[in-house]
Amino acid sequence: MSRGTLFDKVWEQHTVATLPSGQTQLFIGLHLIHEVTSPQAFAMLRERGLPVLYPQRTVATVDHIVPTDTVARPLQDALAEEMLQALEANCRAHNIPFFGIGSGRQGIVHVIAPEQGLTQPGMTIACGDSHTSTHGAFGAIAFGIGTSQVRDVLATQTLALNKLKVRKVAVNGSLGPGVYAKDVILHIIRHLGVKGGVGYAYEFAGSTFAQLSMEERMTVCNMAIEGGARCGYVNPDETTFAYLRGRPFAPQGKNWDQAVAWWRSLASDADAEYDDVVTFAAADIAPTVTWGITPGQSVAVDETLPTLESLPEAERAIATEAYAYMDLQPGQPIQGTKIDVCFIGSCTNGRISDLRQAAKVVEGRKVKPGVKAFVVPGSERVKAQAEAEGLDVIFQAAGFEWRNPGCSMCLAMNPDKLQGRQISASSSNRNFKGRQGSAAGRTLLMSPAMVAAAAITGEVTDVRAFL
Amino acid sequence: MSKIERITGRGLPLRGNDIDTDRIIPARFLRCVTFDGLGEHVFADDRQSGQHPFDLPQYQGARILVVNANFGCGSSREHAPQAIARWGIQAIVGESFAEIFAGNCLAMGVPCLTAAPAQVQALQTLLEDQPTTELTLDLQVLTLTAGDQVIPLTMAESTRQMLLSGQWDACGQLLANQDKIHEVAARLPYVRWAVS
């Protein structure tokens, strides 16, 4: 059993009670909600006549269903409009802060909470969205929940949970040029598997993480869930504090110094005990691309796709299924795979540093004719910042479409979808069958810079040749 | 809430590892403000051929779904277990489950139990060969009986207790500790900073 880790300390400080079943009742410091997984939870509250216990500890935005071309109301999709109206009405009725379209604060929930300073070290954070693990980048315990649990948090600001084990995932050394945080997490999942993290929180540690920016740490923690770990985190350090200082909801004045002292005290002790420890070398990580239908099915861009015989027996059936669905062959190089659509955005890679890296590749070049390429900033704030830096001009000059913020084609709940058997190069987080809106659509996950390179050449390309 | 001790009925074998919640209920069906009607869209994309186990006549009316490893991975959408339950499934037996999915099932009173991979696969074969086999899932003794076979099952003891005692919907228990909730909130520094 782990001891002395950030996870242990934060868990202990938020423990309300031990329930008769043996589960822990855990206080949730920050609850984030959006239009998809909350309306049924509010309906359950109404059925039971329950109020929201701590309305100011919940923050709402709209992200999954928003169209990215025009956001004029009413939304063209009547179902999307109904969901947005339900969220607005629920927030009004319960006095919950809502960051709506045009507020300057709207965006993907996992982009806006950090940029507003709502996400802070030492918090427990829950949201009806599996990518809530993102917020662990700040040294928070953050995890996704379902709608019944959204109800529980609204009604009680707590959840009934079993404590997770803690695995330290250390990566040491400096990343090479053209290798990004996305490659780090794809590499980790490739080696630990998509269910390797079930039952664990992942503590991302080592000298590589010490060098990563907050946005890069968010990219890694975001995809902890793709490795089966409901929650991933990085211990807070000077990088964390520097990011938070001065943000709208960060502690101010005399509270700031107290906060930093408290945050420091929560970091895992030097002699902390873990349930498991694994170590990777940054030097072994190359630009990485998925080829299959799970985020664990990936190769370095200069590798060939694995033969079935080279895979562990337990992975052969899903690999066979993946090859048939993707129409790719064992032994072929991933480089050169033709691409139809390029998507830059999502809660994994829709932040300003992601757009800067992609723009650097795109600048002065043109999107390959026949390729549809578009950029969806993660939030209104990211969009404004990118426009202030002229990134929108660079993208549009190259032939990219420049859109409004939202989840967009990561999960295709809005009009942005693949068509038929189209294949995308995508900076998002899931390559599941049908994920991007077409039952036969195919997704290759990669870093935003790699997506940008694919847009220029029309095929999977090693971005290192562009730098 | 009802106590869940025993579930009987026919089984539905669904083979494959890493079946994610996007496949269980594709995102386009999440454009809704209630869970009503989700049952008819369960596995909508996978069922286009009409040969999916959820479409085969011999499995209509089945109560117990039998799956392989890492079932329910991906998105946290409760719409996924809601769609499965509204189709008619009352319990799921598998090699392993994704955590958020299993938690969502518990909150709905749908037990997710694990068994050894070889036994799960043998059970799937049995249900493919003899779909009319009656299954009895007993949470008291953690077994699944299929004909003359008795398969040992596992689940977290806390989860089992919540189902057996009828306390699988935690909301009431959580609310009963309201004083303690306020005590913890008062002790957490960031709650103070936000109001000062």
C-alpha cells in the first residue's frame, strides 16, 4: 500500500467518512460540469427534491456539442440547443457559475479550468468526463465520473470511492527535437497497455517531467485514462506555481504565500512508498503514431507495423481486428500512410503551446490539395491569444480552417465528423472505431506538430524533417 | 432501493477485448437530456450487419452479458451502461472492466463481476452452443451457475455489500454525513481562500 505520496496526502485530507460498505466518502473540491453528462443528474436532484449543496464549488461550461463554424443561437442542431438550454436553466436555478459562449471564458472544460486558475494543487476534482485526469498536472487528484456520481457531487459535494493504488511512472532525460508530451504518453501507454493502469493512479515523475511546461504535463495526464488509470498527476513545483500566479481564480495576496507553502507540503515525500514503479528513458521516445483502434496500438514514426507473431498472445485478437478495420498491413511502414483529414485541437492538444508548435511546422507551407485541415482552439482564451500572435493567419495562409473552440471532431458530437472511411491525423486522444463520427472512419493519433506535417504532405510524415 | 442478491436468466456472449463506451453507445446518441430510449441504440454502429449478438434471435431477452477484458474502457458516459441496462441486461460477467464503467454500473445497481479468462471464454462458448442455458448469478456466494457448471466470481467486497444491502445508490448515505462534509470543507485551505 502506498504511503507518503501526494495521492495519499490529498486523499486523507479530503476523507469525510468510511461508509458501511468500506468505501471512502471523499470531499470533492472542484466539480466541473458540461452539457452532455449533467442534465440527467439535475433531473435526479429534482426527483428527490435535493438542492445543490455547494453551488460555488461547481463550474459549468459548454463544449461537446458546440458547432465550431458558427455559434449563433439558436444552434442549428435542435438537440444541441436543447442541451445547452438545459444547462443554462440548471445553472440559473442552482446558482452555479456558467462560462457560456462569448463570455471569453468558454472552451473545453479541461482547458478552461486550468487557464482560469480554478484547477489547483491539492484539490480533488471530478467531472462527468473521463479526461478529467488532465487536472492532475497541477498535483490534484482528478478523475472522471458518470452521471449518477455527478448527482452525488451536486447533492453532497462528495463521492463514495475505493482508494486507488499508486504507480510511479518515471521518465528521465531530455526529449529530442520533434518529440513532444503527446509522444511521451503514447509511448507509456504502448508499453504499459490500455488496461495496465486499472486500479492505479499514475504519478508521473522524473527529470523529463520536471522540464515539461504545465501544458505539456496536462497532455500527459489527460491520457492517463487511455492507459486505464482513472487519475494521473505530477507533483507541484515552481513551474506549477509560476503558471498559477495571477490567474483569475488563483489565491491572491496573503493567501498566495500560504497556498504555495501548503502545495509544497503535499508533494510526494522523498521516501514515499509506491505500489509499483516503472521507469522510461526520454531518449527512447520518438514521434509516435497510433495505427490501430486502441491508444496502445502505436509505433514510432520510423517503425513498421508489428507482425501478429511479434505481439503477446493476448493482444493478437485486437490487433487482427485493428488491421481489418484500419485496412493496414502488418510489416508496412506507418510513414507514408495517406491522410484525408487533419484535426488540431481537443483537451489533449488544443492549448496555445500546441498551436504554436503546429504553426511553426505550417508557416510558409501549404496544405496538400485534397486534404481537409482545421484547427479548433481549446478555448475562447486560447483562440484570442493565438490571434494576437498571428497564428490564425499562418494557419489560414497554409490552407487550414480556423474554427471556434469546442471538443469538435475529437468525439464528433457536433457537425465536425469524418465521412465514410476517411482517415484522420488527429491531435486528440482516442482512435476507437467510429470515434470521429463515421462508423467506418479511421483515426491516427499523434502530436499537433505531426498532424501539421501530415497536412502539408498528405501522409504520415516524420516532423523532425520539418524542424 | 432493492437488494440485489441473485439474478437469473439467459446469457449473452459478446466477444472482444477493449470494447469501449463509444462502441457501446456512439456519441451522436448522447445528444439528449434524458436516458430514455438509449436501449435501442446500444452498439448501434457494430450492429449495422444485423449479425451482432444483441440482434440474434436466440439472445433476445437475455439478462446476463458475458464479456472479455477491459470492457467499457474510454469515455465516462453513463449512457453506455444505461443503454445496456435499458436493452434488458441486469448483470455483466467478464474478464475485467474499466473502472469508471464499473462504478457507473454500481450506481445503477448493475453488478459487474469478474471470472478467470479461461472460464469466461468457456462460458461464452457454452452460450454460443446452447443459448437457452439458464444462468444463476448469486452475489451471496459469488458464483455463476450454468447448467452443471459452477464458476467462481470476484468483485470488491465493498461493492458486493452495497448491492446485497440495497445501498448501491450512495447518495442517501453520503447526504446523511452532512455535518462531517461541512467540517472537512471548513478545514480545507482552498475553500477558505475562495471566500476570503
